[in-house]
Amino acid sequence: RRLVSDEDHPWFPWPDRETCVLDILRHLPRCAFSAKQNAAIHWALLCLGVRNLPSDYEVGRVSKVLQRLVGVQSIRYQGAMGHVFYVNDLAKIVAQEMANPRVRPHLHTLPEDSGEHLSEAWQASRWRTELDPNLACPMVRIGTQDYFVYEPARLQDGSVCMPVRWFMRGGQLFATAWKMLPTHDYSGWLVQRCSPFEIAAEDLLTNLPTLASTYTYHGIPDPRVLHGILYVGVQDHPNGPLSPWVFTAARTGNPWRARAKGHRVVAFPIWLYCDDTSGNLSKKWNKHNSFLFTPAGLPRRVVHHEYNIHFLVTSNLAPPLEMLDGIVEQLRDCQAEGIWAWDCLLKEMVLVVPSVLAMLGDNPMQSEIACHVGLMGKFFCRVCQVSRSTSCDPGSEGPSVSASGDLVDNISLAGSEHSGSHAGSRSRRHKKAPETMNAMVDRLQRFMSIGTLRSRFSSLPVLRSQFLDAQRIGGQASVLRSRTDTGVKDVYQGHFLSRLFALTTKRGRTVPDKLADVAEYMKKIPCVAEAAVSPVWCIHDFDPHSDTPVEILHVILLGFVKYLWRDSVSHLKDVEKNTVIARLSSLDVTGLGLPPLSGKTLVTYAGSLVGRDFRAIAQSAPFILHSLDSIPDELMKVWTSLSHLVPLVWQPEIMNMTEHVKRLDDAIHHFLDATCALTPRWFNKPKFHIVLHLPAHVQRFGPPMLFATEGFESFNAVIRSHSIHSNHRAPSRDIAAGMAQHNRVRHLLSGAFFQMPRVIDGQQDEDLRDDVEDCNASPRSPWLRRMRFLDTVTCGVDHIQWRAASTDPIGLLHIHNFDKNLLGTLPQAHSNAYLGERNFRTAEKMRISHGEWCLGGGKSWIVYHTQVPTPRPDMCSHVGRVWEILQAVGSPNDGLGKADYLLVQQVSVRGRHPLYDMPQLGLSAAYFLIPASEVKCTVNVQHDCYTARCQLAKTRVVRQEREETAQREDAVQHVGDMFVLNTGQMHDSALLAPFYLPLVTSQTRDTIIHEAARREVHLAKTRRRPAAQPAAAQGPTLSTQPIQLPMSHHQNMQSQAGHAPVFAPLNSPSNNTSRSFSGSGTVTSADGSDVCRVALLSSFPVRPRPMPRSGAT
């Protein structure tokens, strides 16, 4: 049996159909099978009479050959900490994306200036203005000339400029350039950097190579002679500050021109993600740290699809920063040489330059990546230097060393999360002094504001200082003190520092011996000259403090919503819980993109919910928690303020950046003010501060949905399935190999191109022998080595033969929607055809442009746009209630199964609801027939149960085992036509922006903070009062007020004692306890007559002491 078929074979590159189907079946991303399951499938096919069925061994051989021909190789690394792990070839994955016709048409390689509009990563400032131009946009091709950044170019008007950044605007190509001024003697040029300007692509005339050969003809200096950069508008060298030109070698120009050899150079930024997941099916935790990435040049609607998420590395032994070292090494090689790839869109070879746009993950992981002490530290924010206290408290814990010799930072501060993968045990915390009101006010004000921003330029000197201190005898305390005082802690570096401290604190060794041991160990530490810092600092043009954006899943859904929901449910009484359950189950979820809610699950298991549950709660909480005695008004205001914040965060498209950022910032502060008014105790949670950095990250990276991690979190299930179906002997290698096989099947079935080897006399040519097993080869990437060999030794990259799989394997995708259901590709678009006119039919529902269903019969509410011009654009948006969906028989939509018109009842927006803080809606008697094309989205409208005082009744039928039973459960019975527009919905939140109400605040922040601090300090004093006055230290406090004891109470005491209650007078010799009291009180009966005088403790109940009947009464 042939392992690879001929190129003209219908099942190329598989030898036959049977082998093709079995190979695909074994390597689907979401369908990992064990060896026993594969054997069972093989047996079933044999029983069904499938002929020419290959054996397991033959299928394995074919898979191995195809993997070497098409697939991604896994590279072995041994990290600096001694762990072995395998990283998939980043260069080959990027090259495959460029050759994939299902991906390449969606990829953007140039940034875009979209003005105030923002919806994609290439429109945000990180890619548009901040990223190194050699990574963001190295060159453009205009006509037959290639223009590179940092190379002089001549304009149509005869002037010379220095393009430094390319970008798109309105479909046209532009450049940001620096002026170039000739020197007085015309010996060269000065680059004027202080006044950049923009030029259009059509204004460019000649590039550097052409200008270098014609400058004498034009009478201008040699463009390859650059004397330096002039930062002020002064030409004279002695008078103006002149710095040398360092961006390129002026004589040769941009180095990418020589590397490209006449080919295009394109950018490929990525979203890099790191997280941990369990590799076990059971509850036993088997932690696997993994790195994934997705191209940042993909549009938001497809960037987080599982099809576009790529696996790099995982390990249950190596920590994240050690594995990052291998990824950074590959990234550095790719940025130094570029990645040769076949561009299936341009039909030519291109040189791809990858870069890291941002690094994503949950808060502890991002803190670890940013070399930050973590959320439990005194400086708990990885982005800024905000602290929990004004200075280092003398009474705070000092540094210590754990039992294993690792460093432990002892910070006795409240928090709820540990730092990344290095969360360790903490020593016993010392008792802290009570916080004064002034200190609390100061802490709250700092917590609710942004401190001095961190940067790599401020953190790297701290890490170098810690590395030097660790080499000194007794320097351990300085390192720990530095970590506490700055919040900078490098886990990667800490591995070596712990070994140094073990040497410097070893008993029985003299100081010279310890210094000798340190010097010997320093020879084993990698990158000693760079203080053995984390590899994250080696990523070009990447700042881990500012380029780890706020992750909205863990900060908002798994942060604020989870905290508040658990707190709300915990305060509910049983009767109120039943009410909340009924309201949740009765909630109308139309327009929310959610299935019907299970109220019993959301309330009973409030402590075990996941992100999708909190997504539903965030959009519905104000409508289910009203009119409950256990829910105070302050808590309701927190929920309503959160409903203002959530739709702004989950807004996929920003129409006006300036207004949106201001509104988002105001909504965040409004939410924090409401939370502080409820209780300032929530501000021990760092997430309430981290959210303050979200507006700045929106400007730099785009809408938060772009850097959300739901898609990556979902991909953890694929990694877990591979771990489950392995023997757990080599998890990093086996999972990497399995994910590489999935990548191969995805590539082939997508119709993507791959390099074909040359076969001579049945033998494979030398260009495919890339020595994958050679771990010491440079570069480590097999694809980079192969392309270097083809480019320099053989015929060159232009003569590489590229081929895609034959039509028969790709045709398998159309059977039962295999491509959409199992491979995860996007469905193909349909074409329109006009079929004629008329007559109408009604439909039950219709699917609108965003994919959601719109129902008739008054079940759905929509936002539609009228075509009538108005002075204000937002007035074109209206809310309507859909009653009928109509389709014109014979219309173009008839053949496509689409609707033509909708019968809509007009709805008016009446004002602000006093409790929900959302628009109130009113139904009118007017109905309109609107075209279906004017429908923008469905919206969620809730009944105003608060105003109507809707009650519960047992009317809902209980279903069990998919059957209706005779049982009934509570459901909300709505009264009247009073409705509220739920502006807290996440779905299509951008289209609801015209209906957002302005935020209303009744108090200033200072007033809220002072009132909250006063109340909290008072409560703290009340709680401490009994413990602050022990009975042994001073006399008890006496009450001099009469205490009323009703006669029923006297009778009760008499029945318990068996005789009438008798109280001992103060002067009675038998009352021994009276000697310890210094005051007295009067006890009276219900009728007002004095019974006796007793000494009474004000903080303890009065207990009658029975006495003999002969005693005084």
C-alpha cells in the first residue's frame, strides 16, 4: 500500500478513501479517541462490510508520513529550571495560516485609522501607533516599487521624507513620515522628527533604491547619508540637539529589504494566551499550564472560533515562564529572519514577521507574566503602583523562607486570589492595629483611583537590584523587602534566587566558603548579565505591565457578578429564595441570546456557578431582586449600576471612541461609588481596582470582547481530552503531537496549500530532510531551517511547488455539515436571485442579520431604523413589538426563505424607571409595516413587576423526564401593560446605545467615601467593645435605668426554679457577687412596684438567683 498517493489521484495526499476517512476520524480536534475506541470503530467498519479497510498500523504509517509532509513539528526544549517540554513550531503554524484560503482572506496585515469608530484590533492605538513599525507595517508595494519604513522616499513635489508607519484610511493607503532637511553643504540629510506629517500613497514617487541612483540628476544630497535626527526645527548642527541615526544602516536601508529579496513583507501580530487546566476527567487536580494563540489580524466575529485557536505548548511540570522561554526563542528567530510562506490570496511568496500584540490570561497568570507580586501583595495591581497602605508598616511581616528554601512574601492583607502558578504557603500573620477613619478614607481614595503606571523601564532596574542583593551574604531580607515595597517579583528569577539564598544561609560554612559557592553557582545561571530575568522581557516591543489587558471574564463575570450574587443569595430567607427562583424561571429571555433560566439551579447552587450563569444573572438581577426585605436599597443600586456597566464592556463595536471611553469610565466610577456606599469591605478585592484600567486598554487594544478569553477557556477541553486519552507518561510531548495532528487535518480539509517535495526515482529530495531531531540546530524551528536551505542552497523559494489536497477529501466536508459541526469552519455565503411578485404568507419566526430569531405574536421586541432624515441620528432608532412576520410570494426572499415585512406595534420611551434606572416603555395603538431589512436587532423588554406588584401563583407545569406532570410550581402573574427596556443586555449592546440614560449621582465621591468609612469604623468599634474591656482588668459597666420584668417572665422563672424567684439585695451577706460591683440598678415589675435593688451588668442579661425561702425577699 502506498503511503502517499500521486498528485493526480482523487484522494491525494491520502492513498485511498478508506485511509482518508480513518485518518480524519482519529485526528479531529473535539473527537479524541483512545486506542480501544479506535479498535471498536475498526471492528464496526469490518462488520458493516467495508472493503479495503487498512489496519491500525497502516493508518499510523500514513499519518506519520503526512505529518512530516504537511504537519507541524514538535520541538523539544529543556528549560532553565531543568524541565523538559515540547513546543510546536510557531513558524510553520503562521505559514499555514497564510496558505489557508479559509483564513487568509480575513487576515489584516496593515493597521487602519478609522477615526472615532473602533471595532477591530488593527484600528486600536497599540497596533496603529505604538507597535514597532518593523513589526506593525514593515513595507508596502505601490506599483512596482517597494517602500520600507525608515527609508528615504521622494514625493511628487520633489521633497524627500522618511516614512515611518503605514496605515489605511477609508480604503486608501497613507503613511506617517518625518521631514528630511539637507545640510548646508549638501553632504547629507537631517531627519526632523519633531513634526511628523501624513502623506497619501499617490504622493510617493520613488523609493530608496531608485532615489540612490538618481539623486545627482535631481541635484539633492545622497539619501544614504544621514547625519542624524534633529529634534527641533533648527538646521544648524551646533545649535540644535542632534542624535545619531540608529533605526537602520543608512547605506543599505531597512534590513528587511535585503531579506525579502523583492518579495512582500507582511505583519502577523498575535494574541498570546496562557492558562492552567486540569488534565484529569475526575475532580483530582492535575494542573497543566498551556500557551495558545490566535491571529490578531482576524475580525472579531471569527478571531475566537475554535478553528482559529492554535496550540503551542503544555506541561504539568514546567511553570509558564520556563515554557515561555522556548516560545520567545522561536519568536526571536522568526523576527530576525522572517517566515517564508505562500500567500494564497496574492499567489506569491511573502515574508511574514510575527509579533505579540498582547498577552491574555486570568489575573493571577497575568501578574506572574508581568513579574508582579500578585493580588495578595501590598502593591496588588500589575498595571500601576497603587498600594493598600500609605507606607510600609513597621509591624508588617518580614521576609521568610519556606521549608523547601523558596522565598515567601508574607503580606498580611486581605484578598481572595493567589499569584499565578507560584502561589505558596504563607507564614502566620501578625495582628494589625485597628484602621482609623482617616487611614480608611485615604485607602479608599487610592483604591478607587489609578496610581503611577508601571513600565518595563521601572521594573527591570528593580529586578537587577534584587539579583545583586541575592548574591550578598545576608541579602535575603533586602530582596524580600524590595518585593514588598515595589510589588515586583520575578518567579523565573526567583528559582535561581532561592538557590542562592540556600547557599548564603547554609549553616556550618564560613563567609569565604559561601561566597565561593555563590560564585560557582553563578556560572550555571543562564543570562547572568541580564540578571536572569524572565523571558517575557526579551519579547521585542512588549511591556508586560501595559500589554496584559484587563480580562473581563474573570474581573466582571467571575468577579463582581459572582461576589454580589453569592452575597445576595446568602442574605435571602427561604421564602424569598422561592420568590427569586420563580422570578428567574419566569424571566423573558427574548433578545438576550440565552436559553430559559433554571431559577432553582442559579439560587440553590449559587456557589458553584460558571461564567455563562453569571452572564445571565448580570443581565437580569435588577428584575428579580426587587421588593425583597433582605435586599437593601444600597445593594439594588449596586446591581442597577452594574447593569449600566455590563453592556458598555460587552459592546462589540464602538461608534464614537471619545464618547464611549468617557461613558465607560463614568459607568465604572458610578459602580464603584455604589459599591462603596453599600460597604467598603468589597475594596479588599483587587478586581474592583483593576477594572479602572479598562478604558485605557479599550483605546489601545479595541473592544474588550477582542481580548476576552472565553474562546481560549473553551479550548481547554480539547487539551484535557488529549491528556485523558494518553498514558500520562509524557504529557507535554503526547499532547503537542496530538494537537499537531489536528492542525494537519484542519489544514488539508480547508483546501490549504503545502510544500511538495521533489521525488526522483522514488526517493525524496534532500530539501525535505530538515533534521527535526537535532535539538541544537539554529534556528530551532524546522520550517525556518528548511526555508533557509531552499533559499540559499537549492533553487530558491520562488521555485517551491505548492499543492492542496484533491477535491474528493474536501468534498467530505459537505456531508451532514461536517465542516461546520466538527471542523468548525465558517459556512459558505449564498447568492440572491429575484423570482418575481407577490401575495403574502405569514411566518412564525425569522432570523435577522446577527443570527438571532425574531418571533411573531408579540413575543419579540426589536430595534428598527427609519429612513426618514432627522436632525439627530439617534432619533432614527425606534423600539417596536413584532406581531406578524410577512413574506411576499414570488419575491427574491421567497426562494431564500427570508421575510419581507414585519407588522410592528409602535412603542414610546416615556422616561426613567425609579428602581431599575432604565427606560420605561409605553404601547400605542399605532401599527406600522416595516421592511425586514430595517430590523437591526431584537431587544429584551421586561414587565414592570415592581410597579404592577405582580404576584406568584402555581401555574407553571412541572416537566420531568421530558413529560408534563400534574405538579405545578410558582410563576409570576403579570398585571397590566407596563414594560421596561432592559438596557443591561450584552447582546447587540451597541445598537441600544441611543436608549442609554445618563448616569445620575446624588452624592460626590468624597461624601460617599467619608460616610462609608465613618459607618465602617463605627461598626468595627462596636464589634471590638466587649473584647476591649475584659472583666479581670476593670469593673463592669452598670446600668442605672429600671428594667421592666413582666409578670409572665416572673412566672416563667418560678416554674423553672420550682419556687418563686428571689433576688438577693445588695447589702445581703449571702450575695457574695455584690462585692465586685461598684454600682446598682432597680428592677421593677410590670405593675411598677419595686421588687429589689440589684447590681446589674449592662452588657449581660439579668439572671435570677434562687435563694432559701427564709432569706430576705
